[in-house]
Amino acid sequence: MAVFLEFSLFSLPFLAYLLWWRLMGRKPGHEPSQRIVMLAAIGVVCAVAGAAYYGLSRSFERGEKYVPARIEGGVILRGEGVAR
């Protein structure tokens, strides 16, 4: 059930675009406005920049190894990087 929900949420923007294209795309002059295209481009740039920042801020230093999350004494300890 969770896989179906994830797939549905993933495909929702594509289905919305397909619906828009089928309803409005065939009529001349019904392209998306330049404002919408610019906002979408800004959103993509922000998403890529955020992903790059997150990836660079969560990286390990040279020589560290990953210790996965574990349970000790009934408490979940998150994964971390430790020196070798």
C-alpha cells in the first residue's frame, strides 16, 4: 500500500500536466505563461542548490567511516562518521 501511495504522489505532477495539456494544449495561444515558466525554473534551481548544500554539509571528513544506526540500551543511536 505504501508503494502505491509513493507512486501516486510521484506521478501527481505529471498527471496534472497531462490533464492541462489535454484540456488547453491543443488550442493555439494556450501555452503556459512566461511567469509560470520562470517560477518553475527558479524552483528547479532552488531544489538543486538545496540538494547540493545538503549533500556537501552532511559529508564525512577524509578518513572517517560510517557507523550505521544501532540500538543500545533500548535507545536508538543515529548513524555517524567516526575516525578509523
